[in-house]
Amino acid sequence: SNSKDDLIECSNEYWAVYTSSAKQAVLAFRGGDGGVEDAKHHLGSPASAFLRDEDEEKIPASLPLDIVRQLGQSYALTICGYSQGGISALGCALAVRAEAWLSQCVLMNCATVFWTPWFKQLL
């Protein structure tokens, strides 16, 4: 289902979902905390695939594209990311860039956004 409560339940330690009665939604990705565990597990970490000995060109399985598409069924969506969260935000936006319901992708502190090898899978 697409209930507001279900979508808020989709939030986790790396992103949060916000919706409004005006049929607007925001998917916001946080930046890294500077710790080793975040470097390994934050889906926007440019070093995570290397540190976990995974294919750096494979789109991270944890990228919430299902949530993005679910939001798009009912809302005009803004995706935003701060610092390394910008990598996740840009990846999601690239995946759905042709969808009319994607309002914008906002990258904050984008000096830390790296062009990760898996982005080319989305182009």
C-alpha cells in the first residue's frame, strides 16, 4: 500500500521520507558520520564497495529505487542528499530521470559528491 505511515516506515538510518497533504514528498539522504562503519555501509560512501570487496560498478542493492518508484505513484518527488548522501540521491534521480513525477534532485555540499563507477549503469 501507499499509506503515509507505510512510507514513513521506509525511513532508515541513511534516509528519511517526508510527505505532505499537498501530494509532495521528499526523500532525503544524510551525509556520512566520518566513522569506519559508515565508510563501509553508507550506500553513498564512495569507498564502501572497495571496503566490502564488492564490484564497484554494480548498483548498490540497498539503493531504495523501490521506495522512489512507490513515492512516485502518489507524489511529486524531490530527492535530496547532503555530502555523501548526494551520491545516493543522484543515483536515485538518474534511475528515474525521465519520470514526470520527479520534481528535482537537490545536492547539498556537493563538493564531496564523487562520480561512482556504478552511475554509468544508470545512464
